[in-house]
Amino acid sequence: MKAIMPTQTALYNFLKGNATLISKVKGVFDEVPQDQAFPYVVFGEFTSTPYKTFGRGGENVEAVIWVCSRYKGFKEAIDIGGVITELLDGDVDTKLTIAGYEHVMTKYKSAQTQRDNDGTTRYAILTFDILVQKQ
């Protein structure tokens, strides 16, 4: 549970700092401002479970990331979700800087698309497992 906020902060900084992603969205948010332009990325739920190896304490932080779009169809949301997945999934060179923790690895877990009840907004909802160990 203690790793959720530092992990979310690191993930936010990492995504905001990626020029490829930022060129495709109008922002990355924890809380979306009123009247925010589309498309954008917003954090959903974060869940933590214990993760211990070699006597070191840690956590598996499950992070849900929503891509929100008003493009007709799901293409834009899926394309942006693909960029996020390429940035995060399992690449040993991708290291998040997480205060108080060592980033072990991030694994893509699942994705789904969803249409909002407004009939216009489309979502790509991505889930990642972020493994961290105490420093």
C-alpha cells in the first residue's frame, strides 16, 4: 500500500516526460480539469499486493490507465494505448524513478475498449503490473 503514491508519481512523471506520448495527447492527469480537450490520459485505480523476493520487501502495484478520446471509432484511443504499452511493457531499459523503491519491472496485463454512455467518448483502458522493492 505504501508504494502506490510514489509509483503513481513516478508513472505520471515518466509519461508526462515522453515526447512521443505528449505529441499525441492534450495531457496526462490524476484528476482531469473541467472542459479538458481530448484526447488525454488519466489514471484509474491503483491496487497493491505484497511482493517479496530474496528477503526484500516490495509490492506489485497494479495501475489502470485510461486513454480518453472523442475520435469517431476506437482507433485514436487504441493507437495512444499502444504508445503507452510500448513505453512501459517489460523493457529493461525503462526504469521508473520511484521514491524509496527500486523499480524491478513493468508488465502489460490487459486492455479493453469501452464506449461512454454519451455515445461520443471512447476509452482504451490499460492495466499494468509494476513490481517494486524497498531500497
